[in-house]
Amino acid sequence: IEDETQVSRATQGEQDNYEMHVRAANIVRAGESLMKLVSDLKQFLILNDFPSVNEAINQRNQQLRSLQEECDKKLIALRDEISIDLYELEEEYYSSSYSLCDSNDLPLCEAYWRQDFATLSPESLSMPLAAATAEPSVAPSQSSTPSHPHVNGHGAGPAEHS
């Protein structure tokens, strides 16, 4: 027998069912909130972990510096090889019988390295060549002592240009 002050069993069952749903939703919401908090902490740690970020930056800088040094060494070696080849080619050209330049002309590499190269004008550099082409019958003089024979058989070049 039921008292009239109490709620009916069906109403009490519905109330208990609703209370379980509310509590389950609160538990799910609290779980999602915890997962978001963990995610935010991970993101904060990743973005604001300055010692590891600085270490990664320093490692990358060291890698790039070693790559730069390697490239610089290769470029210097290439420059030296090209300089040697250019000097040999100029020596061969100026010592060959096909050269139309005056014997007083400097090879390009020596003219470049001279201290007073900046004072020379383009007209003064081209004047001996124009004078030499005007008189093609005049052969260039080879007054220097031979240093070594050349591969193409044109003879020896000057010892050292000063």
C-alpha cells in the first residue's frame, strides 16, 4: 500500500533514470574536459619547450655551418684549379705564334692582380691589340727563357710573369 505523500513507483523510476542520464553526461563532459586539458598541456610543452627548441636550432645551425664550410672549400679548390688553368692557357696563348698581342701586354690574370689595374681605362687596354692587328706581319717577340714545353708543340712559354 502506498502512501499518498510518496511519489508513485513509475515516477520514481523515471526520476532515477533521468538522474543517471544527467550524471553520465556530467562524467562524459568531465572526461572530454580532461582530454582537452591534456591536449593543451602537450601543445604548450611542444611550443614552449625552449631548451629542446634551442637545441634543435643549434643542431640545425651546426649542420648548415658545416655544409657552408664544405661548399667554401670546394669553391676555393675550384677557383684555384680555374686560376691555374687560366694561367696555363694565357701562357700558351701569349707564347704561341698565333698570338696577335704585343709582347708588352700583360696576361689577363696578371693585369687583374696588379695594384694599378683600376687606373687603366678600357681604351688603354685595347690600344696594343688594335696596333698589333694593324700590322699582322710583325711576330711577337719571345725574349724570355723557356720554362717547360707545351702539349700542342708550340714551344715553351715565359718563365714567370712579373
